[in-house]
Amino acid sequence: MQQLLARTERVPAPKSLGVEIRVALARAREKSNPVNWLRRLYDRADLMRQNILAPLALPAAGGLISAIMIFTLVLPSYARGPLRNLMGVIDEMPQCHFSRRVLICLPDFPFRVWAIPDPKPVEL
């Protein structure tokens, strides 16, 4: 077997083998340097951020703009009090009716009001 192998022709090395070895050596040296390692880590993180956030930027902006528009149109219908007046909504119907208390009739029997701590006399 050795004699057969000794008679075979040697395969010539590729012409680019020297260049490939030098490139592999330069890459190995670059990977071993901590500054380059941190730079590669930063570049990977930046690329991942761009690949994740860029496709989400347009839908997120559209959702934010539509939410602002919806709340701008819907909020005045739910607003009460000073917020409603600040938005320029003029009430056609008053919210509260205040009237003076009036005693219309008295019962025929005497009574006392126990719920009020300091009862005041009733004016007729």
C-alpha cells in the first residue's frame, strides 16, 4: 500500500491557500482582542435593534396617532365638570338643579327629627 501511495502524484496546493491562511490568522487575532470583541458585540446589538424596531416603528406610530385621534374625538362626550368646559363644550341642559327647600305640609301628629344632631326649628 505504501508503494502504491508513493507512486501517486502529489496534488498541487491551490494558489489562494496562502491568502486564505493569512486571512484566517488575521481574523483569529482580531477575535482575540477584547476591544474588537466589544465592538463586534455592539455592532450585533445595533443590528438586532434595527432588525426588530424598524419593522415595528410604522405600526407603532400608526397606533399612537389613531389612539390620539380617537381619544380627541371621544373624550369630550365622556367629560364632566371643568374638563368639559375647558374643551369648549357648552352644556345645553344644566347638570344640577338647585332650589330652596320648602315644607309643603306638616303631619297632624307631633314628631321629632333624630337624624340631625342639632335640630333647627322649621319655618312656616
